[in-house]
Amino acid sequence: MAVSIKDVALKAGVSIASVSRVLSGKPGVGAKTAERIRQVIDELGYRPNLGARGLVKRKTGNIAVVVPRGSYILNNPFFSTILDGIAKEIDQTEFNLLMSFTSVQQQRLLETQAVDGAILFSPRNEELSMDWLKSLAIPIIVVGSYLEDSPFPCVRPDDEEGVRQSVTALFNKGHRTIGLVNGPMSSMHSVRYYKGYESTLKYLGIPFSKELVFELDEFDGGKVVEVVSEFLKGNQHMTGVVCSSDFLAMGVMKAADNANVSIPHDLSVVGADDVPISSFLTPSLSSVHVDLIGMGRKAVSILTQLLEEKELEKKEYIFPMHYVDRGTTGTPKMKR
Amino acid sequence: MAVSIKDVALKAGVSIASVSRVLSGKPGVGAKTAERIRQVIDELGYRPNLGARGLVKRKTGNIAVVVPRGSYILNNPFFSTILDGIAKEIDQTEFNLLMSFTSVQQQRLLETQAVDGAILFSPRNEELSMDWLKSLAIPIIVVGSYLEDSPFPCVRPDDEEGVRQSVTALFNKGHRTIGLVNGPMSSMHSVRYYKGYESTLKYLGIPFSKELVFELDEFDGGKVVEVVSEFLKGNQHMTGVVCSSDFLAMGVMKAADNANVSIPHDLSVVGADDVPISSFLTPSLSSVHVDLIGMGRKAVSILTQLLEEKELEKKEYIFPMHYVDRGTTGTPKMKR
DNA sequence: TTGTAGGCGTTATCAG
DNA sequence: CTGATAACGCCTACAA
């Protein structure tokens, strides 16, 4: 049986009101009484029950991080690095962090008034009903991507710029046949990557070919390597490939290895997001860097602003990307 | 203003007691009334307030996952894979998942009656006070490692067996000078790895040399590669190395690359845990596999058993490990 | 400066 | 079968 405010009041010989006052640092308690109360609190090791407090204050003190269904996500460093940022920033606040990984969980979490606000991680357009989200009537932030036609503020990388830089980097090294390995088009992230890829090619005067675009439903382990291997075999004239994530790039590297395609000798590869692990690969992965930790932090900080009823300066917080040249990119050979 | 049980009762023309009864599926409500109530609940989109319910039931419906301080952890696939299992299993229950990443967070979480039980992820001996943990008076499970002299059930890999198998695998390939790259000794995981390494060498009749053991405080990015490179240079007669995690093994691979040591030609490397990403490395990493997802699931399932006041069959749930031969291991060359 | 009492949304006990 | 009503732990007017 946990010690309650009543126990403290009793032992200190005061009313619970006074205890409550010193607890919340409110004025109206004599110095001596306050001191005594504090001492009793200490002695008894009293801790306020957050649930009860939430009930009357109508605040839970929790915020939710909602990640899309599909377990692949947890092993995706794009996610864990942003989560790292979220965790760091949340540590500066008084909030607890609730996480949900499935739609059942998120329903329970969001509909039962268990949280004051939520951070949606790279949601897919088709998975979340906008009406439902709005009906929740709590502040919501989208991070990593954004929802189409959504009223929610979002924090995301400047994808178009990222893919522009990676395609251009390959172009500048002499590549003229550049493929794209992309994620599922249900994510706006992939959509933007696709568009940016297309427009950059056009800008550079390179013909666009549907053959060179590969869309992966997700990175679900072994299967990926197989299909990407096929893709590589079917496009032997391709000398470079840009990917919409480092995770995909890793798959490409492995597939290349499988297909006896040497990187960067036969094929140059550029990832995206530059997750921490990228520089540990062999060869180390060229990528377009973005401050994922900062994105996580930003998501939390604007959510807490909203929670404090402050106005946001803008609706989209777009983080710059910049190309980082490492070991997976080189000049193209004449022929593969 | 969220709709409460009162609103439902009002609109249905019944007492809140009856509403509460249909909500919790308790008997004592006429079929017709129940039907009407259900309908109103639907119309109003009523959802019970978990906090209020928790207050009277003295259950929060939350369980905590406590991860040790230090951000490296989030990008460690050992963690994220176990977390994956935790998430999967939690989905089978009615619990919400609260996470804490720092000591401040875990204090708030655990001391404010915000959770019914907790899963401690690979805790370090010095970071958690046993007395404090006991004083919380909630069920606690340790996963990934264990706490010395702790009364808490734990779920962990059979580390001793793992290192025995990896050392033996190298031995069988002809290696006689085998190093160990280990984590910090504050983790029991490292301690067991160290012991297993030592005893296996003795069993195989290989002399133990302190020079060949390298202890890394943690995998904190670039620095690791540097120091491991030094280690490799200082031990050129070493033909194989076993690591206490795949994460460390990746660092060794990168360091080897830096030092112009070719794997597995010049040096064989064995990781541990066989995280999903391992098979995507080039060359793919030899490791000792363990069912990390299963460990996560098990942690949740025994915690919920405890929460239901059921007895546990045992105190330690040890998962078997078995060596998986992949690309980073080969026969030793005569000389490096 | 202090205490009393009402209420936050639920569940549970006890009458009717 | 149904409905008051008293908790649960806490906050906060309002009184004293």
C-alpha cells in the first residue's frame, strides 16, 4: 500500500490541503509547517500519484510516440536515431513517454485519454484516418515524414534537396545511368524522393527510365537482397544508384555483393539520412546527412510548446540535408 | 471535454452503475438496457478514462521498459530486436508500454505509481540500487543480462555457452591465438563472456593472455574504431577474435578495414547475438545466434504472469545460443 | 495561514 | 435487475 497524501497530513498533523500546497510549491503555508511537512514527506518517502493528479488537472503528463505497424521499424536506424533525439529532449521535460507499435495499441493509447499529446513517426497515408486523429483533440506532431493534407505540424528532412544532391554528386563523378531504390509510395518520404529524383534527372538532362526505379515495400530481411539482386542484374548498364534510406542502401550493398558487383568499382551507391551505423560499413556508405537527433528533439520541443498553448512559428520544420562523400561512390567504369 | 460515463448514463437514462457494468462485462444488467447502453456508448464515442479506472482499481495498465542511460543503446540492434519482441508480446495484452531512458525518467516512472510492473533492460550493476528497486514493490523482470544477487527473474542468453561455441569454432578452424573484444565489466553479460572465454581457452589447452582481451567501455561511435585499430596493430599474431556482441564485431570489422587487415583472410571475427543486420554486412558476420525476439516476448509474458499473481516456474530463463558460420571466419594464415 | 468540502471519472458495495 | 453512494488520491475554491 503506497503512502498517500493523507498519510503525510496525518503524520504531520496538518490537513491534506497544506501538504498539497507545499507539494506544488504554492504559497500560503507557514515556513515552519512547510518545513515539517517536507520532513514527513521525506521520512515516509511519499510520492504523489500521477494518475490521481492527472484526473483533477486533466493532464496525464504523458506523451505518446506512435510508430507504424510492422516490426522492421525498430531495427531501422532512421527510427532509432530519431527516437534517440526524442528521448534526449523528453528528458528535459516532465513528461513520460508512452510508445505504441500497433494500431490496437495506438487506439488504446490515444482514445483513453492516456496522453496529452502525440508524436507520429513516419506515418503512412493510408494507415491513419485524418478524421480520427482530429477527433482525438490533442496536439499531434508528425516526424520523419508528413501526412498529406494534414493540419499537424511536421518535422522532416528536406528530401527533395537530399536526392537532388545525391543524384548530382553521382552525375559530377561522371555517372549518367543512375537508378533509384525507393521505399513504398504510401510514405510521403518516398513520394518526395521519387519526384526529386525525376526532376533532378530532367534538370541534368538525363533521360528518365522507369526501369531504373525500384520500389521496395519494406526492408523485411532476406527477401530484399534477392529482389534487389535481380534488379541489379537486369540493369547492368546502371553505374550508380541512390536510395531513399541508408537501410535500403545496405540492402543494395549486400545484393551487389551477392551478384558479384563490386562497390564502388562497378556500382556507386548513395544512401540517405546518414545514420550512425553508415560510417561503420565496409566500404563506408556515402549518404546525405541530416540531423536526425535534432529532428527528434525538435518534435518534442514543438509538441511541448503546443501543450503549453503556445503558438508555433511555422507548420513545417524542414531539416537541411547535405551530401557526404565516403567509400561507396566513385567514378563509373566504362562497362559493367 | 471528453465524454464521460456520466454523459452516457444520462443519455441512456440509466445510472452510471449500469453503464459501468456493461463496460466491464459484468452481469446484472437486463438485455434490453444493456443494448441501449451499448448503443449510446457507440453514438457518443465514449472511451473509459484509464487514469480514473486505475485510481480505483489500483492498477495503471502500464508496464515500463527501463533502459540504461547512454544513448548508444538505441542504435544497438541487440536492444531494438529485444524491444521488438517486447512490443510484439505486449500487443497480446492490455498493457501500455512506458519507456524511460534516463535515471531521472525512471525515477519518475517507477516512483509515482505510473506502472504496474517493469522490465529492466540489461542493467548495469552499479546503476541501480537493489534496495531502491525492492522498495518499489512492483514486479520486476530483468532482460538481456542480470543483476548480481538480485531477487528478480531474468531472461538472458546463455553467454558462457555462446562464447564457448565461438572460441571452439575458431579453434576447430585452426586458430590458436584468439582475442576477446568485450563490453564493460559492469555488465554481467561481459563478465560471463570473459569467464567463458577464459575457461574455454583452458579447456582447449590454449594459454590465456591478458594482451588479447580488449574491454570497451561502450560503442560510442568513431572513437571505438581508433582504439580497436590500435589493439589489432598491437596483436598482429592474433588470427581470430570473438566479440561479446555483433555491435562490437562491426566495430572490429571497420577497424580491421582501417588497419588494412582483411577479414577473414587475415583475421577471423565472431560476433554474438546474431542481430538481424549481421547477415547484411559484407562479409556477413559469423555469430552465435540467440532468439532475441523470443527473449523480449518471454520477458513480457513472465511479467504479466507475475502481475496476475501467478507463480513462475523458474527464476532464470536462459536462451540457448548456437554458432552460425558465415563470412567473417576462415582458416588462419601462417602469419599476418 | 490553515482547514473543509467538492469534484475529477471509475469501480464496487449495498440497498431497493 | 437497478441505482445511490462511498471510495481511489489529489487539487482547489471557499471559509475560517
